[in-house]
Amino acid sequence: TKWVYTFGDGKAEGTADMKALLGGKGANLAEMSNLGLPVPPGFTITTEVCTWYTAHAKAYPDELAPQVDAALDHVAKLTGKRFGADHDPLLVSVRSGARASMPGMMDTVLNLGLNDRTVIALAAAADDERFAYDSYRRFIQMYSDVVMGLDHHAFEEILERFKEDNGYVLDTDLTAADWKGLIGDYKKLVEDELGRPFPQDPREQLWGAIGAVFGSWMNARAITYRRLHDIPESWGTAVNVQAMVFGNRGETSATGVAFTRNPSTGDKRLYGEFLVNAQGEDVVAGIRTPQDLTEEARIEAGSDKPSLEQLMPEAYASFIDICARLENHYRDMQDVEFTIERGKLWMLQTRSGKRTTKAALKVACDMVEEGLITPDEAVLRIDPAGLDQLLHPTIDPKAERRIVAQGLPASPGAASGEIVFTSDEAEAAKQAGRKVILVRIETSPEDIHGMHAAEGILTTRGGMTSHAAVVARGMGKPCVSGAGQVRVDEHAGTLTASGEVLKRGDRITIDGGTGQVLLGEVPMLKPELSGDFAKLMVWADAARRMKVRTNAETPADARAAREFGAEGIGLCRTEHMFFDEGRIVAVREMILADTEAGRRTALAKLLPMQRADFVALFEIMHGLPVTIRLLDPPLHEFLPKTEEEIAEVSAAMGVPASRLRERTEALHEFNPMLGHRGVRLAISYPEIYEMQARAIFEAAVEAAAKTGAPVVPEIMIPLVGIKGEFDYAKARVDAVAKAVEKEKRIQIAYSVGTMIELPRAALIADKIAESAEFFSFGTNDLTQTTYGLSRDDAAQFLGAYLKTGILEQDPFVTLDQAGVGSLIEIAAERGRKTRAGLKLGICGEHGGDPASVKFCETVGLDYVSCSPFRVPIARLSAAQAAL
Ligand code: ADP
Ligand code: MG
Ligand code: MG
């Protein structure tokens, strides 16, 4: 087996596509060599050796050592230096490099091969003692730290003390003699601490470093990182051994890092820093202030330290040239590391650079313009989830964060305001022109007005699909949910977190992107949608097959969604319309009435209001499809809870409060989510759906007349598990349609379909499709019913499932493809067998989750529907899924 791949001098045994075998760093070093760029020669020990090493109790395959020797000989030939030689010795760096860059892996060791003998040879060859001993002290510190586990602080302390005693400020102030003396102290420290001397044999050093890299693949930090980022253990890491080039050889040498474009704005301007007479990570370590690369950047920063452009114009010119070549070759913005040794430039690393969403959009659009990539490639390069950053205010990264609690990042964006504990307070404060954060243990449908009034919502209980989270996302408001360490005492009007006691009216900030709760008002950055965003979305729309609709019931949401590009409403939850002021009493009247006549009286009051709701939505949607779900939630959500509320209803109905109290108790359910809700309400009280259907049809006629655009409502029956349930409800809807047609002397086009949100419905989808004209997968409930997991309560224990790895993802956030996904596939297939061309959509929270959208494409759904602020994410995800 070939375990070792060499590179250098304009060729390499590997290429950029061999990342699996050579790791990212090794593959790109090979690629740069092949391109003829100046890369110090070296070799890569493959990731397969790592796997072998792990599987064989830290042993190596027999062929490895001879292959490493041969590769070292090859490097010796290219450099004219020999490893461990007493004359002009070859020094190497040992660098780890997994397929994906991974913190937790072993740090790089530089200057390996130095010992008490070779350091003298190095000094002689370079004719520079100071440089040689500076390299040696760096090596002893790095090797002891990284390979032998002796913390680098101990060395730094010795150095600091020495500088203090001698009145030195910078490391560069130390002379050769100073370093020599310190090296003695360093070696003594190693021996004292570890009970053995610092290894002098270069070969022992080399194999020590190689073993440390492979060993670090299985250290705790790396294992945790892999688990969090879904990186399989089987990937392994590679080891790169590379001839050293020296940025610490005096004033004509330097080391630096750069992005070929600005990674926060995307501007096509080189962005980076360097240090003269320095090595390795001195630049990022912050020992000295690094200098700007370009004159332009230096002038902008008002720095009086010369730029690389001024200081080393030749090396700078070839660096600029190489950056351009790399961008053209990789067709992406690069993040590069380089070193200049006595005026000569060397490239040490390149990879595609991490960037903000804003920069990603700009770079992608610019590169299409430059002819470097196609629009489809541009679409594939943007992380859909990152679009959230653009659509909401975010906390200024420069701002100080005084974090008092950590909850779930339930709805993105950040907001500040005074603490209030009830929705009524929130509303009153808003009317008085004050900004508030609504803080509650959890929210319920009755808090809608408070949530509307608040800038953001903080709850101490509930997960990513708790009421607060779902509604906040729908409204595009920041929300942190399930902040368990926060204690709320509504009566005392206090909130306690991390030992801080905050009162009603105190200011806090929540960051719905991270789940943080912060003290005080923290500075924010406003969202800005650039022209690049619009451009990219046009390309995305051209690439996708699935339609994207929105979940909306208020005119404000519907309008926002259209601005974000929604192509209709996939879910209008009519019950949300029932909580508005002026309606809830009528709704309660309806529920508490014990006769059909009583219910009809109350429903008659609701009809005009409900009709007006639909007219508004139809007008905004202007002919786009609108799916309306008839009443779904358990009735208890509407029941009066306080004596005051009971009195209100009692006055409206002319029924004694005691009777209402009895009726309320009679309606109590132990398990309301599996109780009297959805189509079951229509079986008991068909007049409810009849009223809603009438409101819809009358509104359709009215809106079509007003706008001139035809309205074809899609009426959706929730929680169907039995075909008879659906047929029963549909018959009522059809009858109402006939009646309205007759009254208005007009034909009404409409369709009636169902939510698939019970496993039974998915399994008998072929039967249901005999009468249902469309399906919409209600994946919130379908996940809940498939797992038998209450989404209102799951947050309390799902955390443990994720931590232990029993679950990899919260199934309420990312669709469980194995279980819930199978039911969707079954329902889609069986439904379409009965009714070819059956329209299929998804309207759960998953409709805005990129991975779930991808799944929807593979099942062949016609559309996804999500909350308004997720519409752009869904459009982009749908495009990526189709490409
Ligand atoms: P990381 O993955 O943490 O960036 P690297 O392996 O890239 O670690 O090494 C860090 C730095 O060490 C490089 O940016 C470079 O400055 C320096 N370095 C690595 N190898 C060499 C080398 N052969 N010659 C000179 N400097 C090197
Ligand atoms: Mg590092
Ligand atoms: Mg690096």
C-alpha cells in the first residue's frame, strides 16, 4: 500500500480531489505544487495510516517507516539539505490536516530536527546565530507543549521574567546569547517536569510528532467536535511533513495570512496581515501588532507601519499574482498562509475561505459577473440557514455581551426592551410607546397580542417548537425559549438569572440567533438586503421545481411573506383569528353553549369577522393559492380561565356564571392534544366548519370581484385519521358551497383536502385520496404522533437525547427521514396511486429547514410552506435540492 505522497518543486503525487486520503491541507499543498507555485517540498502521510494506527493499538503498518525514509530522501534531494545532518540540516514542520479543518487536532510543530548539534550547523549555514537559537527555543517550546504535554505557559513565564529582568519589550530584542541561555532554562524545565531530557534524536522527534497527530484524532476535544459536526471517526487525519522555510531570518523575512477577498463584506480586495521577522502563528498570537498587506489598507487604517507592498514590493507582487491564480483555479475566495524568507515568497496553505453570509452573496454574485462560476454554482454556494443573518437585526459583534442566561435559539434576530411579565402589560407598554421583552414561563394562544406588542419573547420552558417559538418565528420576532436557569416570579415582578435579580421595567436584550439573554440594551446592526440577495434569489427561483408558500393568517404576515417571495399561503390557521379582541367572547360563547342553537347564535357573530379576515388575505394573495385549515386546536385553549373572563361571557350569553363554570369543567381533557380537536370538533359540532366554509366562500366571491383575480380556496380538514371523518366534513363544506353558489348565482371553484398528521392517515392515504383533493403534511403533529412525543413537553428531556447521541437532531427541527419521512413517502405514493397528480405540500416547521426541504424534493412534493421569514431560506433550499 502507498501510505506516503510527496509534493514540491512543481509536482506532486496527490491532487486537490484527494482530500479524503490526504486531508484538506495535504491535498491543497499537492495541488499548489502541481500548479507550479512555490511550496516548500514535503510529504503527506495518509488518513488511512490514522485509521490503521487507531485500529492497531497505536502501531504503524510495516511499510510506513521505509516510505517515510524515502520521502525524506526526496525532500533532501529537492532542498539539498539532510534531516539531522551536521551541516546545513533540513528542518521540517509537522502539521495535522483532516478532510475538514478541525479544532481539537494537534497543533503544528515547527523547526523539527533541531538539537544541540544541528542548531550549531544551522547557525553556521545561515551565518546567523540569533536566528538559529530563536528557532531552537521555539521548537523546544512547541514540541514540549504539543507532543510531550508540557503547557506552553511555563515557557512563556520564563521568557517574560527574562525580558523584565533585562528591560526588553519585544521578543526581537533578545540576542543570540540571550536565547542560548534561555534554551538551557527550557531544557531544564522539561527535565524537571517530565523526568526525562528533551529528545535530541531528530528521528525520535519526527516519530513523536507523527504519533501525536494521529493520537490527537482520538482526544476528547476532537471527539466532541466530530460529534457536534457529524464528522465520522473513520475519516482520520493526515500528517504533513514539510521542509521549513523561515520567516524569522531577519528584516527581509516575514510571515502572514490573507483572504483573497474581504471575508466580512465580500469586497474584492486582498485582506490580511503579516509580521516581519516572525514565524508561524506569531501573527495570530498577538505578540506584536501585525501590519497591513496593501498600501490601500494601510492608509485606510491610518497605520504608520509600512505595508508589505511598500516593504517587500517583489514578494508582494508575486503574492498578488499567486492569489489571483489560486482564485481562478479554485474558482472561489481563498484563505492562504505564506512565509517570505529573505525576500522569497513561499505558499504554505490554501483553502476556501470562511465568510459571512453577506460576503458569500457578494463573492458569489461577483464571481458570476467575472465569469468564474455559473448562476447555478452561485446558488449552491450559499448556506440557506445563513440567510437568517440578513433578515433580522443582529447584535453588533463589537458590543460587550453580559450574558445572564442561555436558552434555545428559537427565533432569530436580537431585540432589547424592558421586562414585562404579561401580555396585557406588553400591550399597554407598546401603546405608551415603550419597547418591551415579554418574559413568560411559557406562552399560550392568549398571549398573541402580547407577543405582537413585544420586541421579543423569552420563555423559561418549551423547546424549538413550543408555542412561543413557532409563533415568534411566524411573526419574525426574536425569541429565546427554554431558558431554564431563568426564574420568573410574576407576582413579585422579578426575574432571577445567574444571581442577578431583575425587576419589571429593567432592560434586557435577547439574541434569538444564539439563545443568549443579556443584561441591558446592547448595540445592534440593522438588517440590510443587498442587490446581491435579490440577484441570487432570481437564480434560485429559476433553478427550483417546488413552489414555496407561507404559513400566515394575519395581513401583516401575508404581506411580509409576499415581499419575501411566497407564492401563496400553505397554511392559514383559522384559530389564530379567534383570539383577537372582540372575538374571544363570541368564541367562548360558542364553546360553552350546550345547544346547537346556542352555538349557531355565537357563530353568527363570528361569521362577518371571519369573512373579513379571508377577504383581506385573498386580496393580498391576489390570485395565488390559499390553503385554509378549519378549526383545529382543543377547545380548552379557548376556555375562560379567570373569574373575570367567565363573568364577561356570562353577561354576553345571559347565562349564570355557575353554569359556565360547570360546563368548563365538563370540557376538561386529560390529554388535549390527543383529545377533542381537529375534525373531531366538526363531527360533534358541524356548524363550526359550516360557518367557516361560508366565510371562506363569501370572501372568495367578494375578493375576486374586488381584485379581478380569481380566488380558488383550498379548504383543509385537520387531524383526519379515518376516511369517514373526512367525508363527513367534506359533505358539509360542499353543501355550504352549493348554498352560497345559489345565493350569489355564481360558480365557486375550490378544493377540499386534508392534513396528513396522523400515522393512520399516512397508511390509508390511498383511501383518503378517493375524496381528498390535496394533502398537506402537518409534520409538527405527524412528528409528535409518530414518536408519541409531546412537543410541548419534549424540550425538558430531548436535551439529554441529543447530548447522549441517542438522537442526532431535534426531530421537531429537522425532519426525521427514517420514521416520519417514511410515512410521508408512503402517503405520497399511496395517495398518488389513487389520484394521479394529487397536490402535495408540507406545512410544518420543517418546511423552512434546509435539510427537510431537500427531503421534500426527493419525495416530489409540489410545494413547501413555512413562516414568512423563512421563505427566502426555503426558496434557496428548494433550488439547491433541485440542482
Ligand atoms: P493550522 O492548521 O493551525 O493553520 P498549520 O499547519 O497551517 O496549522 O501551521 C500553522 C503555521 O505554521 C502556518 O501558517 C505557517 O505560518 C507555519 N508553518 C507550517 N509549516 C511551515 C513550514 N514548512 N515552514 C514555515 N512555516 C510553516
Ligand atoms: Mg493552529
Ligand atoms: Mg494553517
